[in-house]
Amino acid sequence: MHEHIPGILHDSQPLTEEVLTLRKTCLTICAKQVNHRPDIDALVRLVNLCGDVEAEELSTDQTKAACALAGTLGAAVPEVFQLKPINSVGLLGHWKVLTSILSLVGVEVTRQLQENFGKVFVKDLPEAVDSHFHIG
């Protein structure tokens, strides 16, 4: 699944301002491609009309990512996120929703998005500590 999604949209990305801004740009391009205007809310409505996204419970990380993306897009955060129907623009970053969006934009646009938004950032890892001691 990840091989089809542009790198910037992978759920393994850190939720930094740079990543979220690039996600917003990528999703705005998708919205413009399918709606002929950069209307993110219309993209949510279109995905809901298609009905391709199955409901599932979101993990804590998925909920955090949806909150962060909603904030970047200037949208309200619902009390509970739901995938069917999508109740927040923040869920446009969920892999099931992205799969639906990429099927709408087509193979060529998806390829271009992969080329232009393929950058993958590395999450900061905790500092390693030498937790054993040496005798002598």
C-alpha cells in the first residue's frame, strides 16, 4: 500500500510543521485535480460519495495525525473521528482515504505526486543510553 502513496503522506512521517505543510499542498493538488478547484472540503464530500472507505477504529497515532492535519488545514477537530462517512478533513491523511483519493486522481497524477512529494522524513528517535556498566 505504501508504495503507491507519496512519501510525504506516509503515516510514518513525523508530525512537524514542514511535513504538515507539504501534506496540505499535496492534498490541495489532489482536490484541484478532481474538483477543478483547491477545495479540501469538497474532496472530503467526494470521497464520502464514492463510499470506498470502510469504517475502522483509529489508533492513537492516527488520531494525533488527523488532529494535526485538521489544525494545519484550519478545520475544527471533532470529538470523535470517523471514517465512514469521513467527518473531518484531518482524515484525508488516513491510508484508506488516500487510497481512494489516489484512485480518483489517476495513475499519472499519482506518479507525479510520488515524484514531487516523495521525501520521507525520519522521526526523531530517543537518545540511546549505555545502560550496562563495566567492571575493572
